[in-house]
Amino acid sequence: MGAEQVEREGEAESTCVCPFCDAVVEVSAPWCVTCQAEVQFCAVCEEPLPQDATECPSCGAEKDG
């Protein structure tokens, strides 16, 4: 599951699902508040990346850094 727009109190907010615990995470957050795992996102498609990924499983782009 990827980033999607969620309306909250008149504001659009990008969220995704944590790849480690399936909790909803804000795309701008550097970690999941539920499981405390660092969540990295693909620079191309903005999908969350698995911790050991060398490339994005959604679009195939190489992981930065």
C-alpha cells in the first residue's frame, strides 16, 4: 500500500502504511510512532521501502544512500 491523501480537519495529509507493523504513518515522519522503526521512502515513487531493500519493490528505482 502506498501514499494516499487523507482529509483531516480541512487539510490534506499524505500517509502510508508502515512496512514493518502495518500502522498508518505520515509520509513526512522519519519513523513509525507505533513500532519506532525508521521508515525510508523511495525518492521516485514515494512508497515505503523495506529495511533491507537495495531497490524499490514498487518501481525498481535504486535506493539512495
